[in-house]
Amino acid sequence: MTVIQYDINNVKFAVIHEENKILIYMDVNKEIKINKEIKDGITYMDINKEIKDGIIRKIIICKTKISLYICNAIVETKNRIITEDFLKNIYMEVVEASDNVI
């Protein structure tokens, strides 16, 4: 396993290369409003939502006294060539898709 970290426009990404897949762990920091009961602290949600460049596997939701927000996401991709532009596109896809999956 190999991990390569990126910091693009103050968004942190960790690209994890495993044997048969590549996982991208990223900051999101998007405020959300949902009707589901969320415990204090951090909640991990299995999503498995297909997007153009991969599959959103998990969304990590953080609860504060003020609001709820998506603090991180984990995306699996088959793309072997990871560039800054690719990571920016993945980030935008996750932000757009998050409205529909929670």
C-alpha cells in the first residue's frame, strides 16, 4: 500500500494505492441539513453511490453544536493516473452528489 498526499486549494487529499484499487480520502467541509438522527461527534455513512470518476464509498458526517457537515469522503476509483485536475473533479462530484445521497 502506498499513500500520496495532496493539498489543493486548502483541500487535503490522501490517495491510497492498494493492490486492485485506489481510494481517495478527502476533506469536504460542506454544511448539510438532514432529518436522520446523528450522534454527537462523528458518524460514518456507507453510501456506495456511483459518480462519473468512481464510487463514493463513505461519507463522514461531523456534528457540532452549531450544525452538521460532511467533513470527509472516501471515493474508490479505477483511474490509475491521479492528477490535481482529477482530484478537483472528484471533489466537485462528491459535493454535487452529496445533496442526493444523504
